[in-house]
Amino acid sequence: MSSTLNELKNIGDGHIYLQSGDYQKAEEIYRKIYKGLLEKQSSENKRFSKSNILFLIGISLFFQKRVKDAIHYFILACSEQLLDAPIGKEDPVICAPVGPGNVLKSLFCFNVQSLELVKDIAIVKKKNGKIPPDPEEIFKEFLQKQNISEDKILTLCEKFPIQV
């Protein structure tokens, strides 16, 4: 079986676990796929979009009530979508009715200025031709510019849909 078909099978397995409530197993599968995409990018010297798998990791973390970790992955997914968007077309990523930007805004009342900062960081990276292979670089720069540590990420949210 080709690696692409194998990845699709694994995503399907992750979805089955997610739908059946085994969120930890779903997370494990999604993280394995994500790691594989990062390795494939490196070996093929080619960028692959990872926003969907990062979003699925965020969903699986959210249902495990690991809200800080979920927000981290929703920001990574949003960063990845912003990197994928053509320069000048980033606003729809933040404003889309579905996706990580909307989840951050509507579910957590994530600070809109913070989303704009993530967008600005991604735009600068693209304009400078320095698109990171892993959106974690954008997340770290975001935290630095917000002058907060990762464990304080919840301070950028106004509400929480589940007990944290």
C-alpha cells in the first residue's frame, strides 16, 4: 500500500476512534500522521499542508478536556492555513465560518487581536520567503510577542465551553 493510501487509512481510523469517544487513541493516530507529514516534507524537500491534521489533534485534545493543548493546536492549524493562503488572501482564514480561526473566536472568545497577530506573523514569514516547515515556529513567536508563556494561553480567552 502506498504511503498516501496508508495515511488515508490512518486518518479514517482516527475518525473512528474520535466518533466512538476514544479521544486519546484518535489523538495518538493524528499525531503519528502529523509526524509522518513533517518527515515527508523533510525527505522530499517540499511543503505539505498540515492544517487539517493539526485541527483534528486540537479536536481530540478538546474532547479530552485538555483545553490549553487544544488551543495550542487550533493556533497551529490556523497558522498553517494562513501559510497556505496566497499573500493578500489571509483574512478569509480568520473570518471563515468553519475552521480553527472560527473555533478560537466562537468557542473560546479568543482575543481577535491575537488572531490578527498570528496572521501578521504568517504574512511576514511568507513575504520574506521563510515559511517554516512546522507552524510551531509561528506559535513560539506569537507567545513571545504576546509576552506570555504557553501555560498562560487561556488568558487570551474570554470563556470556556467546558470546565478547565
